Amino acid sequence: MQIGDTVVRKSYGKDITFRIIDITENEKGKQYVIKGLNLRLIADSPEDDLEPVRESYNSEKDEIFNKRVNKAIKKIIATRDDGYRGEAVRMSKSSKITQSKELTFGRPGRILHVDGDAEYLDTCLKVYKQLNMDAVGRVVLEKDQPAQIVSMVKEVKPDIVVLTGHDAILKKIEDYSSLDSYKNSKYYVEAVKALREYESSYDELVIFAGACQSCYEKILDSGANFASSPNRVLIHCLDPVFVCEKIAYTNIEKIVQIQDVLENTITGIKGIGGLQTRGKYREGYPKSPYA
């Protein structure tokens, strides 16, 4: 087996598909560093626990995730006009001008997605584009995000910021409320605090932060609107995208209920949670004939 090969773990019932990203060696022999294709998971595995599979192979969980992703995307596209932009025709009380759908235009919220993993970011950017979202992506290691995030926000001027990558609960840990029990949660907390010092309003700057098994409570307490992971589970790489989509395309007149935000996420309430948040979509009227 070589770097780049697609594998599954026999001891876990071949439940998740991985790609080998590194090979090391210790007193126990070869150790393979593997990364989930869909879940934001990096793990170590001995050679005898891995089984190579074809690149197109999908485990049972992968099949479930793929179906959920496709269903969420189709639902978003099908319901966006009716659900997010209001009725197709309205009557203005002041001018009595009928606003038709053809003359109405809008601007969704802009997103800055900062990710510690280039492959996952690329996957997210493709779905942002598919959903017609204004998103800028930057690859920044988790430990470097606190120092760089404010300058990136000043440059990009987003309405919504995503801080994600990888995280994990350290082995033999009993205190799940301590940041010392997690691989990268402290960096997400520091980055969120830096953002809130720059912009304190939860409505002006919406923040999603966290990755797999992150310390959900501490990240929310530091100032995030949304965070992972309430039940310390693995999250899907596209969960932040679906959270952002709901906020970006909800009218600024509306407060989005957290249950509605989570409706299209892949891992649901076990993986993602947060606070009521105001939408970022602004309607305009009339549309220019030269646009």
C-alpha cells in the first residue's frame, strides 16, 4: 500500500473509506496515516488492519452520506426561491407597485471559509459554487488561524466566517470540558475570540467554528454562532457549507431558528449546534435591464 491508496479498516467493519496520506514506522512496524474521504477524520492504523479498495468504492456509511448530500443540494435548489426570497409577487403598501419575481434581485451573504485541510476546502468550494454562493477559501493550519483570521476578514470583508479543519479528543481523556483534552479546539476558540474583538455583533459577523469532536461548548462561549460537536462525533466535510447556505440565503428581516439551520446538515444535532442568527440575504428592486 502506498500514499494515495484508498483503504478501509477491517477492525471497524470497513465503515468509512480513507485515503493514505503518510507512512511512518515505529517499534510496532509500519503505521499508516489515513484521512476520511467524507468525514473530517485523520487516524493512524497498522498495516494488517487496512484493506485496499478501488478508488470508486463507497462504504455503507459513505453511501448514506452521499445520498444525504445529494438530497440536501436538490432540496436547497428546489426551495430557495419560495423559502428564502419570499413570495414571487408582493404588493408594496406605500407605492402600490407590484414587485414581480422578474424585477427582483438579491445579494446573499459573502463567506470566508478558512480550512486546515486543502482537499476538504476544495470539496466545499465546489459545492458553494454549485449552490451559487459567494465564497472565498483559504488554507490555513489550525494553529495559525488565530493569528491570521482578522487580517483575512479585513481583506475579504465577509458576512460569514468558517473556521474548520481537523480536531480530535486526545486518548485517555475524562474531562470533556477542558480544551487541553482536544487536538485543535483551543485554536478555534482563540480565533473566534480574535474575531469577536474585531466585530462583537453576532448579526454583523456570523461565525462557524470547529471540526470533528471539537469542544462545542467552549467554542460557542468564545463567541461563535455555530460550532461542532455537541456529542463529540465526527462531522461531514460539507456540514459548514449547508449551515452557511441557510444563513446566506435567508432574508435579513428574519431570524433563522437553529433547528432550520441544521435541517440540511449531514450529521445533524449530534454534530452541529448553535444560536438563533439573523439571515444575510438582501433583496433589491427593480433589476436593471442591463445587468
